[in-house]
Amino acid sequence: MNGLQRFMGGSPAQVLLRLVVLSFVVGIVLSALGVSPADIVDRAVGFVRRISAMGFGAIGSIWNYFLLGAVIVVPVWLVIRLLNIGRGRS
């Protein structure tokens, strides 16, 4: 496995196929929840504007956003890693 494949987690074609399928599934879920791409972009722009408007007070908000995301991301990552260990991958 070369450096690019190690970085991507497999061959570029396999990774692209996985990303396409995952994007499709997530798109179906978000559509069912009534979320559009414009909503996500608008919220991201609003987030950046709020952070810039708050100045140094933004550090506390950034920390809160980090913790809020970490509550979801870290357990999902841990489960994925544990499932991969069960399959013999590291």
C-alpha cells in the first residue's frame, strides 16, 4: 500500500465508491429530515459571522461547539475502530 492509499484508507476508486454511497445515504436521511444543502451552507456562514462578531468571546463558544461535536464523533470513532479490530484491521 503506497502513501496515497494509506492516507485515503484504500485505493482511490474504492474510497470514491464508498464516499458516493455514503453521500447518497446521508442525502436521503437529511432530505427526510427536511434539510437542504442551502440550509447547511447558510448555517455555516452564520456560524462564521457569529464567531467573528463575538471576537475573543468566541473562544468559549468554539469550545462548546467542540464538546458538542465530540460527544457524537468520539463514540462513533471508537465503535468503528473496535469493529475494525474485530475484522483484523488496525
